[in-house]
Amino acid sequence: MLSGSGPSTILLFSGAGMSLQGWEPLYPQIERLGTVFGWNRPGMQGSDPPRERQTGAVVLAQLRELVGYTGLEPPFVLVAHSLGGLYANLFARQYPDEVAGVLFLEATHPADHEVLKKHETHLTRALGKVLALPQVFFRPNLQSELACVEDTVREIEAAGPFPQVPLRVVTGGLTPRGWVMSPAAVAARRANQQELVRLSPLGEQVLAQKSGHFPQMTQPELVLRVLAELVAIS
């Protein structure tokens, strides 16, 4: 999906098993910040099922092919939610000259992958019930993506350094209930969110006090404000 206009080009990286509908609360305001490109990864909302293992390198190859069709030119502002944070992290390292800025929304840190395997599927389903999200958000592709998390983490570790670009990390301020995620997992993940901030000397953390794992849905105005500030300095 390509919409909006302006000198900045924004690439959206959805979370695990989520379609473009997960970004709807940001529209149409996000279109005023620049040209916005979003895509459904294989297996989501009408997309063809994945034909190969969905490692980060494969996902980025698919993305770059699609972006090439549009004629969009870098640099890009990367906006990534949850598992999409791993893909954006890898993109920034592999193509640093193509990145103007990065916005992580409750993004997965590479060190989260063990926590992710134990908690993410249950977390996603639980939050889906709490927020009464349509089941179209959650597709079978979730398993194929999560099955490749460790491969994607290894790709990130083998890639170059994260570029010194403006970086914002939006972290949900609400603590998941114990039946969703253990206190130890919550503490580890919060520490990893701070580690994400330190990827760039231009990194800052923003706490979304009223949000859990989906700040773009529960506090879209905050996300839009942070993105607008990021676009302005990128």
C-alpha cells in the first residue's frame, strides 16, 4: 500500500502475524508526514503463503523488491512494531545509507528471542481478546515467522553496526498481567527496550503510559507526534 506525499518516505514493518490493518489508527494523519509504504508479508490478509523460510534476509529481499516496483528512493524512515523491529534492525544495519531515522514501537530486541518463543504467541492472543481485535489481524503466518526468529537474530549479529541516525523507542507503560508474561520476562524485556535506545547516540525512549504492546492502536496520537518529530530531524 502506497499513500501520502512529501519529501520523507516512511516504511512500515508490522508485528508478528499482523496485517496492514494494524496501522489503521494512524491514518490519515500519517499520510501528512510523507509518502507511506506498507505491505503484508506472505500469508497475511490475501498475500500468497510463504514459499520459503521467512528469515530476516528473505523478508528484506521481498520488501526491497516491492519498494523497487514503486520507484521510491531512499533514505527511508523505518517504523517498526514488535517482531517487525527485528526486520527494521537488520535493514538499518545492512543498508545504513538508506536510513534517515528509525521508530521502534514495542519492538523486539534480538535478545528477546527466547522470551518471544515462550511468551509472544500467548501474549498476542491474549491482547487480541482484551482489545477485541478482529481475527484477520492474526494469521497462520505467525508460526512461520516465529520459527525463523533465531535465524533473523543471527543475521543481525552478523551484520554491520546500527547507523548513527535519529532513533525513537516507544515502550508501553502498562505491565502485562502475570498470566500473560512472567515478572522476570517483563523485567528482561524492559531492560532490552533500553538497550534498543542505545543502538544510536541519537536514540531516545518514549513511554506510552496508557499502552501495552500496541501503542499505535491505543495511543495513535502519541505515536504520530513522535513520528512527526523524528521526520523533522531525519
